[in-house]
Amino acid sequence: MKIPTVAVIGRPNVGKSSLFNRFLQKRLAVVDAQPGVTRDRNYSICDWAGQDFYLVDTGGIVPDSSDLMEKLITDQTDFAIHESDLILFVVDAQVGIDSVDMKIAKSLKKEKKKCILVANKTDNAEAEMQIYEFMKLGLGEPMPVSATVGLGVGELLDALSDALSEFKTDTVERSNDIRIALVGRPNVGKSSFINKLVGTDRLIVSPIAGTTRDSVDTPFEYDGDKYTLVDTAGLRRKYKVQESVEFYTTLRTDRALDNSDVTLVLIDATEKLSSQDQRILDKVTSMRRPVIIAVNKWDLIEKDTSTADEFSRDIKDIISMYSYIPLIYISAKTGQRLGKVITMLKHVHDENQRRIPTSELNDFLERVTNRTRPPARKGKYIRFYYMTQSEVAPPTFIFFSNFPELIDKAYINFLSNQIRQEFGFQGVSFRLKFKKR
């Protein structure tokens, strides 16, 4: 199911961040009476009445400003409007219509986006009587709220949920294809990979980062199995702000992962592993998606018989906690090893769905704990009774013990490594739980 995106926009100091925090019931955004405090984009997943959505806080829009920071903030907010499925346009009920409000409303009508007009700071009956002047904006009747005290927020969330009702597709039966999220930094070769794999130029390929704007689903078949590649969009050329690249790459990665079964992380062989690459890997594994890493543009590297081994060591040294993730060297341009990538993705997907019989798990547990017993803690000896697998996707193992709360992290890591040695689960982030019998 696609999770829609809702952007909170408006001119500076109308209470966007206060509304964002009120929705989430926690202070995630920096709130200050000084206009323009929100510069970096802020987002979080939110739910109301069974509807999940990404809520995006944006900086204040100042059209036609000559100030560089205000230009950057406006540029990013314009991008949020492009990306979002619904806009919450926040205005100040105590100040009334501003010329900036008129310009924003004109832009929204031109974009033809779904929009809810929110009259914030409606703290009393007198202020509520004044909000109907905002009808002049041509965006419908404004909804009165007070983000600081919570008045009208429940009604606003109800209206938001109704507006997003088309995304409530839980009852729709999903096809049996394996959905592959293709993630990586801009210009790492995602579109080239898809074009070469499916044998068409369906996606635009350009050496300029950010050619692809929207996420694109590409169905195909390989060895009799059906797949859908979920491409993570890049940025359009007009948006060249580094903050936008960082923020929206992360948001799109989240959305692609939400809608996938297995993940392919692409890394550029011509560049060193970046902090953004590591953040993408952190995100994939934190969401417990099965994953492989493909080092693209391998055709551009001068190499000898040891080049791949040296490159692998360098990557594994940097991301040592991900040593269980398979690594493959490819060229989307020449097609080198693309078929093998799909085979590996199918394998880690199957691993993620694998269930180990309880009898095998308990034979394993007995061997491991007899060979290496858990250390005593607080004068108490820890004993394991049995283990079982409770779930797949991700595989979840439950250990029953006399003192589960005393099992230290080092021994948990030991058990995790032993499970991998015994049962594989290559590319899979499984879970271990410990309970009292």
C-alpha cells in the first residue's frame, strides 16, 4: 500500500511547526516566535483513523525574496508541493490575508493539488468570525484550529483522513510479484539499471543527478518469476539545493521501502562509500528489509585480479555491522551480472520467508548453549529452555529462559552469529526476542 505524503506549507510564523508537533503529540520541530526558524525539512509518519501518512513540515515561503536562505527555503517548499499528495496550507487567523498568502494560493491552484486551508491561531470566537475572509483565496472554506492549545485539530485530522481515503487500499488483493526497491544516491545508475534489465528506455537516463522526478514501478519477468522494480526517484534539475537532495532522497527511500519486499542498494564504484550510502543502509536494515548491495559502474574501474577483493574489504571495514549483506559488482551500462543480481534478490527474499522447524531450532540451541554457556549475572545462572520461530518477513526467533532480562548484549550477538552460521539468512535482518517461560 502506498503511504501518501502531506506537506504543511505557508508563509513564515503562521504556526506550521506547532501544528506538525500537535499532530504527532511530540516536539519534533523547532518552534520559535522568530520567523524562518524551520530551515531543514522535517518529516515523520503519522496515523489517524486507520490512515497512515507522511507528515512533512516545511520552511516559510517568501516569494520573490532576494535573501539567499529564503530563496532556498522557498525552493524546497516548492518541491514539497510537487512531491505531496495533499497540502495543508496554513494561514494566520489573527493577522488576516497577506499578499504572500495570495501568491501561495495562486501557485497551489496552478498545481491543481488537493488542499485543505487551515486558519491557525483561531483561539477564540472573535478570531473564528474573522476566518471567512480567507475564502478570497479561492481554496474553499478554511478550517479553524489552534495548534498551541489543540482546538479543532481532531476535526482537521478527520478532514485530512477523508481527503486521503483513496489511499486506503488494504482490502485490495496484491499480486504475487516480488517488489524490489531500488535505492541509492542520485546519479548512482538506478534508471540505467532498470532500462538495461528490461531492455527498454522507459526511464530517462542522464548524467545529471535528479533526472527522474517520480517513483516508477516497472514490472518484468525473469526465469518464470514476476517482479516489479520500484525505482526511487531522483531530483529534477531545477532543484539543485544540497539540503533538498539529502532530505528528499531519504523520504523517497522510506516510501519505496514501505512498498517493497526486498531491497537493492546501489553504490557508485567510482566514488568512495559516502555517509549518505551508510544512512540508506541504516534505513533499510532498521526497517528489516532483506537486501543486497550492488556496486555499479564497475566497468569504469581499472582493475586486476585482486581489485574486487580489496574493494570488498574497504566497504566491509566501513560497514562491518552489515557483513551478512551479499555484495556484487555490476555494470548497468554493459549489463554485467544484472541477471545474477535478480537471482540473488530472489534468494534473499526466499530467505526472509523461510521458517525453521522447532525441532531443528532446539537441537541447535542445545548444541550452542552446551558449548558456550551464557555468563552468570548478579549471581544467577541463566538457563535456556527452548526456542521457536514465531514469524517470517522478518524471521523472528523467541528464546525462553529463566532470567531473560539478565542476558547480556554480547551473548545475544553471539546467538545471532550462530544462527547465521547454522541456517544462513544471508541478506536478512532477523529478530531475537527473549521471554520467561
